Amino acid sequence: MRSSFAKSIYLGAAVLGLAGLSAVTTTTASAKSYATAGAYSKLTTDATKRNVEATGTHALYTKPGTVKGAKIVASKATMAKLASSKKSADYFRAYGVKTTNRGSVYYRVVTMDQKYRGYVYGGKVADTFGGGIKAAETTTANTTDSTIGKTVTFTNPGTKHVTWTAPKYTQYKSGASKVVKNTTPFAGDTLKVTKAETKTREGSLYYYVEDQQNPTVNGWIYSKAVTTDASAAYNQASDVKVNFVNPNGTLIAKAPLRNLIENNTDNTGVSKSAVAAHAKGTQVGFDAQKKANNAWGKAALTGTGYVYSSKTASNMSALLGAKTGDTITLTVTKGTQVVQGVSAYYQKGTSITKLVAKSDDSKVDLNYQVTFPTLGSAFAGSKGATYTAADVQNFLTANKADTLNSANYAKDAGGDVVKTSDPSAIGAKGTAIGKQPSTDNPVVVYHTTYTLTSGVAGTYTDGGNASAFYNTAKEVKGSANTTNTGHVSAFS
């Protein structure tokens, strides 16, 4: 919403006449000599084009600052704070003007939240903003946002996140100009996003939405108050929020119970008329208990490694007491701990080779046979919990398994891998693939050092295996300075 001062501002003949007088300008009232102000003129250009911000160079007064009786509304220091503010509420709207007999232009301004109102020096030119204020761009159009043109729903219908005539505080009184004050009646409605704007100071994104079922419902709304995932929408008139916590009270996951049915009067837990809840505070405990079964809990806790039981006394009590719009707490326990093996791989282009433990009888090329270190701990977690690629990488690094050395292998002077039966030189019997060495073509011993580059995310399972890639490979001349520890159980 661009703010600029149009050339068509109407100032009145008397004011324009005074603007031509020349005198020394001062923005502080003098006890010896005061300026006089001309008639007040209302600015008539488009209001949205008169958004300004303080520059911090002049104070705000009850009257033009050089006129007798002018009192400070906001000091120069306060105006400097408003100038550097990160809040849209601290922008100003210019709506009137007076010009003194000394040619100084003073604009009547008010902050977007109406906290400060008064006159500020605006320079010597009547049709521009200067001095203590400058034109402000309160928002920036976001024409490339991927949500424009898509359909969304209210994430959490209610009175907290509603629709506005403009992104909050980016226009005068927009902080109090709600289009829809309560979105509960429109829970589940599909809303088309037609525009997007970012608030300049806060950086927060707003969408302009149009209700496809109720055309009178529209306006600007905070982007995180809507979602493209219809299943994620929450209706406080028919739903209950659930927080899953462990025995220590730590939040593990969240999930809603949706479209609940009112409790009936005979306490059977089965609604004879199946009357859907339609108001916040409706008792829905019987239906909540029915829907919050173990299968529902398992789905809600996927990847956490925690287990939910609908039959524990605390969980049954919390569910039976549920009312629509409530947030209830259900307790979960940690799942069985399982240990994962670790597989190491080397990838070059699209070719992936598994690195195996160093062994005399392996058929794998010597440069892919490595010495695995003995790990100081197991890579373990709760069954069903997810682990990240970083978890795998951090585990191996902590256990000094971020570098692996291959078995020794031989090359001739031409760089070709050769076969040799000399275990003292090579470290294995005849496993390097290549030509036989000749007496006039001596061999040179090498090994390859592999460095850990990434882990692979996964889920802790019985007998599961984590994967890690050692894609940085460096061929080193000479024997590897390692001891063959064999096939350590943590690696597979």
C-alpha cells in the first residue's frame, strides 16, 4: 500500500498566500518571537497515499512548533524511536496542514494506533513531505507467493485471528477495522487467496481471502491463520485439541479430535439423535473417548517413539470431561528401546558400493575393505521414533568413526592394481584384482581413506540398520596405520 504525497493536495488560497512569505525558520518556540499559523486545511488526497513515518529530526507538537503555546506531544528522542521502530503501529497518517508566516509547513499527523497525534514540521514545500516526516511504504506486494490463487481454510476459527480491511496497522485505524470479528461460524469454508502483502516493518505475511460459500466474508488475514491442508483446520465449536505429554510433562505431539457429537442424557455414550456439537463448551466426552482409541493415538504419535493407551485412568478421565474448544492433556510413555546397526557406503556418481569389514577371505576389492573402529555406545532409540541424517552423522563422529581406512593394496609403477602374495606388503592374500607383478616392475603400497559426508534419516525398528555415506575418498601412498579389529557388531 504505497504512500506518496500527490500534487493535488488542496491547501486553500489563504494558506498558499502565506507560503510565499520569507523568514528565518525554526522548529522550536521562542519566548521573544513567535510565528503565526495560517488556516487549517484538510488533506483531501487518497488517505492510503498519506502514510508517513518519522525521521527523528523534529518533535511532535500540539500546534505548529514555532507558534506561541505549542507544547511537545512527542519529543525529538521519542520521534527517533518511532522512526526506527519495527512496529507498523508507529507509522503516521497525515491528514491536515498549516503553514506559518515564516513559510514553514506543519502537518497534522496521528500514529496508526492513535497513541500520538499532533503537528510535525514538514519542510518548506507545501506539496511534499519533508523535515520531520517522510513518505512510507507500509507494505510490499508479494505477487509471487505460491499460495495466491489457492484455496485455504481457517486454521483455528475463533476471535484471535480474524480478517481486516488492511494488514493490521498498515493503514490508519486498520488495527480496529475488522471485517469478520469471529470466524467460528465459517469453520470449514473454503477461502480463495487473491492477494498477498508483506508488512514492511515486521516482515509478516498477510493474505487477502474471499469466502467461496459466504461472499461477505473476506479481508486480510495473517498467513499462518489459514492453511491449504483442510484436515489441519480446527473448529472450536465442534473439536477438541489434544496435547500428548510424557510423564515429566514434556509436550510430545498435538492432535485434534474433530466433529464430535454432544453427550446424550442417558449417559450411554451413544447419541440417539447423533446431534453434532455446534457451540464452544458443549460436552462431548463420550464421543471423544470413543474416537480417541489406540489406533488414533498411534497415528498421531507416528515418528515420536511414544505409545498411547486409551485405557489409563488419567486419559479416560481427561477424555470424559472434554468440551468443544477445550485443550486436554493425554499421557504417553516411551516405546521399547531398539539398537540399530550401521552400514557404510561410498558413492561415486550413480554407483554405490558398500564398505565392508577388512577380511582375508573377502571377495571385495581391497580398497573397499575398511577397518571399523570399536564404538563406545550403541545407536539406539525408541521403537517407531524417527532419527535424522544429522543424528547418524553426529553419532559416528562422537564415536570417532568419521574416518575409515581401507586395507592396503598394491599398484605398479604405471598405476595399475596388481596381484601379490606378499602379506607383509599388502595385508591380504591375492585379493587385489589386477595383473601379476613382474620383477622389473616393482609394486607400491597404497590405501584409501574415507571421510564421513552424511547420514540417512530413518526410523528405529527391530533389527533395523542406519546408513551413512563416506563419499570423500582419498588414495594415500603407504600402509594404513590401523589395527584390524574385524567386523564390529555396530556395523553391518
